[in-house]
Amino acid sequence: MEPMVMFLASGWGNAVSASRARERLATRTRVCSYDRLGHGWSDAAPAVATIGDTARELGVLQDRAPLAAPFVLVASSIGGLTAEMFARVYPERVAGIVFVDAANSLIVPRMAEWSGRITAAACTTGMLSRFGVIRLFDPFELGAASEGARRSAAITYGAKTWSAICSMARGLQDTKKEFAQAPALGTDLLVTALSASSARQFMPTFVERFFDPSAVRAELEEAHRAIAKRPHGTWKKIPNSSHLIADSQPDAVADAVFDLLDQLRATP
């Protein structure tokens, strides 16, 4: 029986994200995805939240569902932080992680340095989203040509999602402390880190006034390379991909997961 593949969406994603990659993987193993606090159909996030909170909630979900361990976690963007924390706190529940242009703990200190700007950008945007301004600008080019696109835009640009990002930004300093105190990743854990080849879909254009996207991306890619430097680690840059690799190159994500499953099968 193959391990369950659990998708952890990006900061603006939800349980229906990465559908093409998930559908392909579902031909071989059980696939699941869920909405973190404040995303999709989940309850609204509290005023302040940390990555430790999201990792514990995944543990509760697994216990209550119940979902058999271990997982192969497939994490996009900020979802990588939840995946790593979960693997560090519950090592017996994780067989491997595929980081999909995802953040990891190596970049958290820099994120904490930027916490003032991140909080200002996220919380201001959260307020604007209550008036439909973000959906009007459509920063991720979701469009409204179909019912599915309109539904996706309504979820992604809704106030609840942006308020959740605001709450995570407010908790960045505590998140930094949580990672400093958490156990290290197990040396036998299989890790694949995928990096995007472009900054497209990395951040909304109106947020770029707070950051230098090229500098942030360079640091993020270095973190990808670094976390893959382990006994069972792999790093790849995916050609012609956006930040949301599972949308722009879904087969690359599915292939990476299949490769990791093959490694698990071959491990005594």
C-alpha cells in the first residue's frame, strides 16, 4: 500500500488547488488535500497564528479523519513551512516531503526580518479585500471566463484568505522561535525541492513595492538547494514554470512524487 499523498496549498491556495497533479497521482495512491485555517471552506483564522498552529491542526485532522500514516507531503509556497514543522514534530507520520517552490525554515529568519513589511502588506490587502478591490485587480490572473474561474477567484480573493495571511504575518516572530525549538528533520527523511524558473505568480504586483522580488527569489532558491543537501535529498529547477509549479507544470510535480514513492518502495 502506497503512503497517502497530502497536498498543502500555497498561501492563496485551497483544497482544490493543483487538481491536475492530484488527479494523476490518484491513479496510483490515495491523495488528500485540505484547507488550512482561514482558507477555502475552513473557519476563519484567529488574529495571530503561527506555523506551529497549522502543523498541530494537520495532526488533529489526521487523528480525527482518521488518515493512515505516514504521509508524503506535497507543499506549495508557504505550505512548505507547515510541511517541515509537521515532519519535525511528528517524524513518525511523514515518509517524505516534496517542496514545490516552497518556503522552509532556512528562510524563516529573513522572513522574520521582513515581518513589518509583510504584515503591512498582508493586513492592508486584507482590509481592501473586504470591499472586493483585490478581486477587481485579479493579481493572479484567474479571470472570470468560466464558472470554475469565478468560484476560484471568489475564494482566493475573499477577505477570509487575506485575513489568514495577515494573521500568519503577525505570528512570524513566534514562528521563528518555534522552528528554533523544534527537533531537526530526520536524516532518513526523503526530501525533494523543486524551484520555479520564473517569478510569475510569486506575489501580487501591488505587493512588490514592499520587496525586491528578484532578491527574495534568489534567497528562496538558495534555501531550496540547502534543504536538499541531505543524505536523501534532491533539488531540481523546473523549466517554464511559475511559482505555482503544480499549475504551470503539473506533470513535473506528479513525476517528483512518483519518484519519491519509488524510492520509498526500494528502501528496505
